[in-house]
Amino acid sequence: MVNFTYKNTTKIIFGKGTELKVGEEVKRYSTKVLLHYGGGSIKKTGLYDKVINSLKQAGIEVVELGGVMPNPRLSLVNEGIRVCREKGIDFVLAVGGGSAIDSAKAIAVGVPYNGDVWDFFCGKAYPKEALPIGVILTIPAAGSEASPNSVITNEDGLYKRGMYSELIMPVFSIMNPELTYTLPEYQTACGTADIMAHIMERYFTNITHADLTDRLCEATLKTMIKNVPIVLDEPENYNARAEVMWAGTVAHNGLLGTGRIEDWASHNIEHEISAIYDVAHGAGLAVVFPAWMKYVYKNNLNRFVQFAVRVWNVEMNFEEPERTALEGIERLKKFFKQIGLPVSLTEMDISDDRLEEMASKCTNGGKSTIGSFVKLNREDVYNILKLAR
């Protein structure tokens, strides 16, 4: 186990009806907020009215900015920064999933910054201050409700990049599993792949003697494997929805990475796919992760055997452990297929004409490597994308 510092300052407010508490929570920080959300589903479900009423009863002035899209765009972030500055807004409330939250985080660091907010996403600058952020979560997936991360797509050049700062940890996140009842099956499935990928990016490490977080990762994965089929079969099963929602937060709040060196190669590769083709991030991960696994498993066969046996209940083949490892990878792939996700680039209608471009972008023109479980260069990334075909 390696040294670590763990800190998570987000207040989690979990359970039925908790969205009605948003006014009293926001009032601790501000009386004027930017309400940031997506394409309007919160109005169809009635959540919008509940949020507005709660904020008004708390005496909070609301300025709205909707229109957040999957793979949130830099252009809308810049619009949010402009609105906040012009109207003197000092708090951002995101209502939605990871896209709305990540966009809100980017706005929050951009408002007090004199330069281009994209500087934070391409490593030219690091934030020194940010507006506080609150969240009402409606889509379990990104884990952004309790993480110090934000990922934004720059339409100029189709670059999808992330930033990390404790300044963008939400001060509170309201999580009512009932708000996920109306999610389409495909969106639920995409969120599932994202959650599981967050766990696996931490699980596949070369660090030894991290037994506790090994078991925590395995338990969270098994919780997803058990409950997601229930959710897809019974969309209003509160207990199953609650398990998935909480697993999504635990998967990405930093706890499962303690004492470990994390990887994140698969996420970096997928970012290039969704930046160019605008596919759902979770769908892209369902394609990339099994391909990455098949490319790297021989570098630490024992780790993949453990994954197969503990997570997927594969019977151990002591004479041919490689078969055990490969069966674990295959069961992950079958699970993604079972819940309605693509498992190849071909299924997403992505041809091979831009694979080299994606591999080059992913590795800074071939100048850098990605990942830590196995360090991957441009050729490696290209080969993984070929495997994903």
C-alpha cells in the first residue's frame, strides 16, 4: 500500500424527498444562484418546479442556464461564466447528471479567472479560487457529485479534457433515487459502464497489499452486477436504484483509490472517441475497457485472475490461469451486452479511418504515454482501438 491523503468535503444528502431541502442548503452560501441543467427533462418530471419553489421559499434569486449536452461543451461554459459575471452570481447549482455538474464546475472556476477557462483543462494554469457548487443528482454515472474532477469538450479541434481541483468539490449533493425512475434504459446502462469503469481504473494496479480497497472495489462492482438488471427490469425499485446511485458516488469519491496507484488509460482513450463522435461516454467505455484488458492482462496475470474469480465467480483453473483471466474479461463484456451496450466500435458505426488520429491526440502527438498499470504509447493506443473494432 502506498502513502495517501484522503479528503472529501462534499455533504451527501441522500434519500426520498431530499430535493425539497435544496433551498435551505443553498441559503447557507448565497441568495443568488445560477441554475444549470440539461435539455429540459427536469421540467417534464416535475423536478424543476420543486427546485424553483424550494429556492424561492428560501428567498433565493434564480438565474437559469439550460442546454447542457452530453460531453458538455466549452461554449456553454463560457456563456455561464459571462452570465455569472454580468449578474453578480456567486453560487452554481447543477441539476442533472455528470454533464451538468462538470459544466457547472467549469463555470465555477472560470468566473474568478482572468484568462481562458480552457487553460485549466489543458494544463496551462491551475485554479486558485472558485464559486461554490451544489448538486441535485438525477443520473448515477459520472460520480461528479462528490469528486474534484470535471471533463469538458472543446469544439475547436474536438478535444475532450479533464481538470482536477479540490476547489470544485460540490459543497453538497442531494441524491434521491426516486429521481432516477424515469431514466431511459440505455442511459441507465451507460451510467453503469461509467461507474464500473471508475472502479476498474482503480482496481487494476500493480500495487500489492491493498487488500481492503481490493475488497471494497470488488464489493462495489458486485453491487452493480446484482442491482442493475433489477433496475432495468423494475425501474421503480427504490432499493435497487438506491444501491446503484450510492455505488456511483463511492466509485469516484476517491475512497476506492486510497493506497493504490490508479490507471485511467481507458478513460483517456474513450475521451478521444466521444470528443470526435459524440457518443455516450459510458457506451464508449463498454467498448474500450474489454479491449484494454485483452491488450494488457499478461502484464499482471494474477490481478486479472483475481478479478475473474472474486468479481465474476469464475472457477479457478490452476493449470491454465490465463483461461481464468480471459473468462473474467469475457463475462464483463457479456454483462455490458446483456444490459444493452455496444461492445465494439463497429456497433457504434465508427470506422477505422480516424484511429490513428485518436491515438495521436491521446498521447500528445506521440510525445507522452498514458496509464500506469501499463504505460501505453501511441502505437499501443492504436492497437487497443483496433482490438475494439
